[in-house]
Amino acid sequence: MGSWVHPNCDIDNMFCVSLLSSMGIVIVIFTIFCGWYLLLKSLLRKNKAPLPLGTFGLPFIGESFAFIRACKANKVLEEFLNPRIAKYGQVFKTHLLLSPAVSLGAPEGNKFLFSNEYKLVQASWPRNVTRLLGGGSIFSKKGEEHKQARHVLMAFFGPNGLQSFVPRMHKTTIAHFAQFWEGKDEIMAGNSIKHLTFSLAMDLFMSIKEGPDFYSLQHHMKAYVAGMRQLPLNFPGTIYRKAIISRENLFGTLDKVICCRRKDIEEGKISTCPDLLSILISTPNQEGHLATNEEIKDNILSLLWAGHDTTNCTLTVILKYLFLNPHCLQEVIKEQKEIEVAKAGALLNWDDTRKMKYTWQAIQEAMRLQPIVQMSFRELLQEFEYGGFTIPKGWRLFWQVGRSHMSPEFFPNPKTFDPSRFGGTGPPPFTYLAFGGGPHSCLGIEFARTEMVVFLHHLVLNYEWSMVDPNEPIAMDPFPTFRKGLHLKIHKKRSSNFL
């Protein structure tokens, strides 16, 4: 019996053969195209400098764990940077906090980054920090938006704005010593001073004294700050998730405060000496636009974080170095006694704080040895060559203070506490980075300087102190924090006469 064949079978076979032939042609063309593309890419790469040496570490997380571990141990330079510099050179690549990153040498790299802001690079925070800061924060803004925001904030943080607040700082500091130091033989200075710097920020930023709003913001601030050095793992139970939740709670309190302040301004109840919140609400930028509530909340929260935590850490560090260097402490006391005599019991003013030159030099030297902010990132806006290497667009570049702060080339005997380094013309340009540099340099430098010298004025004139453990270790959390809270023994010099 003959087999029966469907009449369309030959047609189907012909179609299949045709289809396979077409696919074969497409594959050949695609292969040729890919080959030419790879060849062209290789030829073009031959005309470019190579990428920096280094390693990206593990997939996704890169070298983030090693970096965070070194940060927490307060040994970024010793345990993270120096081994890689020794292996790969002054310019090397790594992968930190979900992004390729390149470390540049100092001070040349510092100069390059600060001089090319808005041109080749722009300020860039890791994703975990960006989410917590918010898009309205001055720390998140870039280019013209950053300039506009900084212009408004300088109405408060500039010398003209701060001058009227010095007597207010003075009174708050007096109250602090009366509450936390008076009548005590020992004190946990870390907690005490942190309460002072938070009180100053709350008072001068929003005119909030101790009460429900004060304690609510203080409580949630701790968890919020803890998320700053965590990978952005937004899962239940993680420190980062707790930070996100705390941010929402902080915003809830700030919403109420802003609403009440807007009402007071509308009713003409605004103070003749406005605080930061009133300035943010009522001061337009250079284009005539007022800040939105979201921008106000983002900035208040960011500046509360930066404005009290960093100052608190600096003051605890200076207490350590003044105790360990009594000859420098005597110079500070001498300077403050001269100012005390000249004041004859009157409140300190702006001009008095500018006369505290040696005190300020001692603070700067403490910040050189123990920087509060140890590094910062910039995002590359276009591919370019640096130091004989090609660095692709979108990568992050970072500076780290220890690369110059601890260099004997710029600071002879770098481990020695010597405030005189900051006399005269001071250190070479782009070597001292305690307050950053370029357009994104620390906005609150004069605010921090003023509250610190006012604190030290009262401390050195009225108290002697010693560290219970002179070798107490410091961890980064995320700023320098004494592991035991800086336990001090204190002794009152004379009867309380805080004026």
C-alpha cells in the first residue's frame, strides 16, 4: 500500500528550510557585527589609558564590608586605603556602597575634585545616605539648585546671621554646665556634650526647648543617624529600615512645628531674631522662590544631624587632646582668662569668639588628628583621564582626609598634637580637609566654631578634667565616638560664677 503524503508537506518543508537559512544568515551577520564591534572597541581602547588598578571585590557588594569594617574601627587609612595604595598605587579603583569608585592621591586629587565641581564632577552620596537625606536637602542638591539653597541658608549660617545668636549660645551653655557638671566628680562627657549640642541646634534652628517635641526628635534621631553607614537593605528588622521609619516619625513632628510656625508668621508673631526655621519659611532664593514644606523638613533634618553630631564628636576629641597635652591646655586657659578679664562679667559676643585664636587652632589640630567626616564622594559627569588612567562616566571619585592629614610631607611629625600648625598661613592648600572643600565645603563651619569656643571658654575657666582611661578607643558610628562614652573625672576650680 503506497504511503499517502499531504499535498502541503513539501511546502512546509520548503518553508522550514527557508526559515533556517534566513536564521543562519542573521546569525552570521550578527556574529560578524559583534566581532567588528569588539575589534573596534579593542582598537579604541588601545588609544585610551587603562582603567586604574584595583579590584571590585565581590559581586554586588564589592568591597563595602571591608570598608565599613575599617570605618567602624576608625582605621580607614590604615586598614583600607594604605594596603591598596601599596598594592595598586596612589590612584586605584574599588567598589563601595553599590558603585564603582576611585581613590585619588592628595593633595593633587583634592584640588582636582574641588576645582572641577559642576564641571567634571558633582557631589554624590551613596544610595543609603541619599534616601535618608531626601531630595530637598542641600546635601542632595547639585549645580544651580545647590547654589540657590546655600544662598538662603547663609542668611543664618553666615557671620552676619550668627552674630546675634552668640549671647543665646552663651546662656544655653551656662545652663548646661549648671545641669550636667555642677556638683559632680565624674561625668560621661559624650552623652553630656551631645545633649548640649542637640539643645543648641534645637533652640537656634527651631526655638524648641526641652519638652515633648524636643524629646520626640531626640529619640528618633539616634536610629535615623545609625542608618547612614548601612547598606540600603530596606527589609524588616534591618538597621536601615529602622532609620527609614525614624525619618518618617521625625517628619511627623516637624510637620506640626512648621505648621505652627507658618501660622505665627502669618499673625505677625515672628521673633525679631529669627531662627533657622523662620528663615527657611520666609526667605526666597535668588530666583524669588520660597522653600516647600518637603524642602524645609529635609534641610532641618539634615542640618540637625550634621549640626549637633559632628560638633559633639569634635568637642569630645578636643577634651582628649587637651588633657594629653597640658602645655597646650595652659595656652588655651591663658587666652580665655584674658578674654574673661576684658569682659568683666558681660556675656560673650561675636567679637570675643573671634579673639579665641589659639583655642580655634587647638580645635583644628584635634580635627586633623581625628577628622569627624573622613571622606566624601563626587560623581564623574564625563569620562576623563587622570594620573595616566581612564575613569568612566558615572563612577564615583572620593577624597579621604587621612591621605594628607597624616602625611609628614605636609604635617611634620603628623601624630604629634601641635596647634601652632594653624598659625600664620596655615597648612598648604588642599591638605587640610576637616571641613571639606570647594562649593560643597561645610556650610556650618562658623556655627560650629562659635559654639565650640564658647563651650571651651566656660570649661577651661571653671573645671579641670582627666580621662579615666587615656587609651579609650574611638569607633566611627558614623562619627568618632568614644566606646566608653569618654568617662571623665572633673574638679571644680572655683565657686560657680557662670556669666
